[in-house]
Amino acid sequence: MKKTISLSIIFSFIALLLVLQLLPREAIAATDPKQRIFDYANLLTVEEKDNLEIVANQYSAESETDIVILTTNDTQGKDIIPYMQDFYDEQGLGYDKKHGNTAILTLDMKNREVYLAGFYLAEEYLSDGRLDQIRNKITPDLSAANYYDAFTTFIETSSKYMRISPWINPELFIFKLWFQILAPIAIAAIIVGTMAFHSSGRVTVNDRTYLNTAQVMNRKDRYIRTTVTKQRKPSDNNKGGGGGFGGGGTSGGGHSHSGSRGSF
Amino acid sequence: MVIHYKCPNCGGEMLFESNTGLLTCQSCGRTDNIEGFSDDYVTKTFSEEEAKEYQCENCGAVIITDADTTATACSFCGAAVVLGDRLSGILAPAKVLPFTISKEEAKAAFQKWCKNGRLTPKGFMEANRIKGITGIYVPFWLYDLDSDAKVDAVGTKVRTYTSGDYIYTETKYYDIYRDIDLNFQKVPVDASEKLNDKLMDKLEPFEFKNLKDFKTPYLAGYIAEKYNYDDNELFPRVELKIDKYIDSYIRSTISGYQSVNYHNKRINTRNKNSYYVLLPVWMFYYDYNKSEHVFAMNGQTGKVVGKPPLSFGKIATWFTSIAGGGFIALKLISWLFLGGLI
């Protein structure tokens, strides 16, 4: 009886949490004519593009940051970063103002490179590290040419990260479902196991119960020899993984941004 | 030789009372100090040499005992009898630790202990099914030991530092030697064949400063056993028992090293003194689910040991509550952090 009550309390609590998590999603879906998908490389169908505009519009409003997709076959001889910076300066992207909060995914189809960047609020919330995490998430889809899926993931994940305090690592293991399920089970098993083990009575004598006197008659701690081994310091080059390198920068217009770069 | 204690006042039966530590008459309430009890009122009958039968001093019936019993109750009249010849010569205990917990206190404490078991089935706690409570003086050997431990080991101290492009690991090796004299006092080892050694080990510690010189009246009203193994036969067990204490002392004298590798450990233990003592234990026989469970209680401190049955339902409840609670707590944490509330 007691058991069923406690179980039903647990389940209703979980249900409540799930509902609470879903609630804010349903807010604001007002249409605004702003363009956020610039598919110059024609990777998307018209329908996909329209859908992404709606998704981008909704998530941009939630995170108060414009989430922009930029694809190109021709960077006009520029590197991917200056190309993106110039695009930002020219277009005056930004949710709150011209040249404002923006998260932007740039895809250079010619050199098969991807660059993620965050301006202003997004520079703080989408740090280089977080952008690396997002890029690692979408790279498999990009390599498999599932551009629509990759862009959707980018929009959703960026928006989610924008609402998480910058000092928290959103991919930390304690936020993972497998950990949230396995860790309490392991702890419960250990606790109940010790309870069962101790149910037959514990040993309550210790090392000193019967020891009357103890004396060290003779001791020696003689130094013999020294060995030294050396190892090359791990270099910082392979940080970021997957061929990614470089962080943020500042655009020609003087707008500083975070960044994560890689190939796919 | 059968010993029976008669009241100098009324001729009634006298038993050892754990609360007062005195011999007490069951009919008139007279109490007598054990040290000063006159031999005139102790009835002793020596059995003829050949006869292995004992006769009750009270009713004359034949006392039925097994070969190890030294104190018991007559199965016909219930009179407490002590079998003196099984407690003399090399079988004479040097000391006895009298019961300080009476039968009623033991019963109440045991019931309380049963109720506290967090995994014990409900029916087990509620049903009053104590089938029998027996106060037993269990034979133990107490050893005073001198140990000499000589240890050779190699210890390392590790330091890492960086210089230029390299990380250096510097390991210094030390030759360690310790010669330690240890003295242990009154290490108990259970000398009865019948009782489970593990159960008896868990009953410790006993407070040995209350040991009394052995007098047979302490046994009046209890069951007592004689030892099955002598001090030489049990010496390996006591060595094994102090072995881990010696190891932990050795480790406490070697400090400041990252790793210690023992090469040679010679422990030499000498039996300085060993004495035969009787220690007080309450035994409980408890019926549950058609099987008998045996529990033992330290007759001096009241500590209870023994394996109670485990309730599957209670284990499941504890398990799901802890696991479910942990899951909710983690979900709540991630909801607070990832939901942007913090």
C-alpha cells in the first residue's frame, strides 16, 4: 500500500516536470518577415527553406538572438571567417538592433568548411567551447548531406544553450538521461546492500581494542636511488577535434564574436 | 560431582541474580555474597568413578546432559545444577564475566532490536515468537601476546615538474625497515565447538575489567559449556585474528611515501599468558516462516548479532525510493540549470 503511494507520487512528479519543461515552447509564434536563412548554395528545397524560416523565427524570439544560416559555393576569394564577418557587417544582422545578438552558421561548400559564430549576447552564451559542442553534434549530418537536419539541430541547440547560464557546461554528464537513471540505481544498490550486510550485526572491535603497547624498536628509511622519466608536453593543436581550430575574432565593422571552425 | 545451592534460611533454591551480582533465594528472597557463601550450604555429591550419570540433588532424578555441559537445569524439577567435576582440574575456568543483563532485559532489548531492523519483514517483528531464551556461559580463551614484527619494504616518493617542452617524473626509492614490538592483552577466542565463530566474533567487545575469579555459584541458573579446544589448539586462530591489527600498526609507522612495496614480513608471536574464561551470552531461538533463526546477545553490553530474515518488499521499497528520489533530484537539478532558472 505504502509502496504504491510512493510510486504514484514519483510518477506524478515526473509527469509534472515534463509538462513544465514543455510549457514555454508553445509561446510566441508571431510571423515576422525577417530573413534568416541565406541558402546561396541551394542546399535546401523551397519547402525546407520555408520551414526553417518558421523554426528560426520561433527559436530566435525565445532566445532573443537571431539564429542565421548562411551557405555559399563562392566565398569571393575570402577565408570563411572574413566572409561571414563581412556578411554580418553588410546585412546588419541582430535580433535586438542592427548589428546585435546573432548566432550564425556558415557553410562553405567549396572548401567543405563549417564555421559557427556568436555575436554580443550570443558571444557570451555561445562561447567557443559551446560552439565546438554544437559543431560536433551537427558535423555527422553535414558530412552525410542531411543539411536540413543539421540546420534544425543548430537552431534548436543554440537556442537551448542561449537560455543556460554561461558557466554551466550543457553537455555535462549529470544532465544526461543515462546518468540520471543509472547513478541513482547504483547508489540505491550500494545503500540497500550495506543495509542488508549490516543487518546481521557489525564488527565493533578495531585495531586498537586489544593492543596494549606497541613500540618501534628499530627503524630505517634509507634513500637508495632516483629515476627520472620525461614525457613531451601534450600540444594544444588537437584541441577541438575533427580538424577544428581557431576561435572567434572581430569583424571589419568592429563587432567581436566567438567561433568554432571545422571541416565536414 | 553435582553442586546445588540451598538457602541457609529456608532451604529453597538459590540462583545467581545478574542485577545485584548476588546469590538470591527464589522462595524467601535472601541474598548472599558469592565470595562469602558458606560451604555448609553447598550440597555436593560425588558420582562414583565409573558412573557417567549425574543425579539431581533436589529431586533425585537422573540429569540428562550432553558431554560438554557444565551447568544446566534438572529436566524434571527445574533445579539449577552445576556439574563440578567438569569444572575442575584442567577444566577449571580462571575467570568468569558475570551476566549484567537479566532475562527480562534481554528479551525486551531483543524485541526492540527486531523492530529496528530496516529490512526485517513486518511479521517477523510483530509476531512474538521467541521460542527460547537461554543464558549461556560460553568458554573462551583469552590470550596475552607478545609479537615481534620485522618488515622490509621499498617506498617511493614521486615528484613531477615541467621544464621546457617536457614533463619530468622523478621517483626516489627508499629502503624501509621496521622492527616493532607489540603487546596484546586479553584477545578472546571462542573455544566451543557448537557456537558459530563468526557470530561470537561479532559479539565483541567484552569489558574485561569486570572479570571475576571463577566461583561455581555464578553459573547457578544458567547453562554453561566446557571448552572443546585448548589454548594450544586455538593459537593459530588468535594469530590470524591479531594479524590484521599488526599489519595496520605497521602501516601507521610508514608514512610520507606514495607507494610502499612489502618484500619481507616476519611476525613472531609468543603466547605470554592464556586463560580459560566463561563469557555471558544470551541465545535466542526464534521461529519464523517455519525455520528457526538463532541470535546471540552479549550478556554484558546487550549487543545483538545474528542474521534476521530479509523482506523482499522492504528491500524493493527502499531501493525504489532511493533510486526514484535520486532520479527526481537529478531531473530537478538539470531542469533548474538547463531551464535557465539559475
